[in-house]
Amino acid sequence: MSRKLLMGVGNDIRGDDAVGEEVVREFDRDDWDSVDCGSVPENQITMIEEDQYELVVIVDAAEMGLDPGEIRIVPRDHLGVFTMSTHAMPLSTVMDFLAKKVDEVFLIGIQPKEMGLKEGMTAELEEAKYRMIKLLETGEWRDIPELKKK
């Protein structure tokens, strides 16, 4: 069994908001479990048992004031500073719940360009999706810079 879980969050009818889901759908590694959470990650986290995973990585579109396609690790204490995509429950609550069950929890934000009602992502986010997948495959995702507070 894998000890790592990748959770993709987003809404595939809101343009670039689909990036987290798209990363999960195209990422395929035997050493990771992955789940497409849609816009309700809280529906998936309740199924995670304590000590089932040592690492959870959540990927989501995040309005961080950066150029479209920029990728950052978002520290838990930054979640009140900017807006994640549309969720029923705040991702800070999801992260707090996971932190009680998992050794390491990371949130990776990808700056969207357009999140209006439309299917398909912009070219910048398509490219960022492939960069994110490559970072996960090589293990270099830990080298993504942290989002700095403004």
C-alpha cells in the first residue's frame, strides 16, 4: 500500500479551477494513491484512517496575486491571506483534520488566469499542470517555493 496520497481539488466547469483535478487525473504512480476530490475535499478526508498515510499533498487553484501558472507551497497559516477555489468547507479546516491523522500535509496552489464558467483551462494552466505532474514524479515538488505573506 502507498503511504502517500495526492488530493486534487477543483471544479472542471470553472476554467482554471480544474487544475487540481486535472493533475490527479493524469498523475499515475504506483507509490502514490490519488483521489479527485472535486470541490468537496471534506467528503474524501473522512475516509482517511489514522496512520494510513505518512504524506498528503493537496493541489488546488489559488488566487495568490502571482502570474498565471505560478506554483507555490501554501503554508497553513497563509490560508486566510488569499482565496482558494470554491469549496463548501475551508481548506484550512481540511488541513487541520488531516494533520491529526497524517505526519505531513502540504497544500500546493497554482495561480489561475480565468475561473469563470467555462470548460477547459487556459494554456498557462495546462502548462502548469504538466510541470506539477513532473515535479510529483521526480520528487522535486518539495523544492517548490513557499508562498510569502504580503
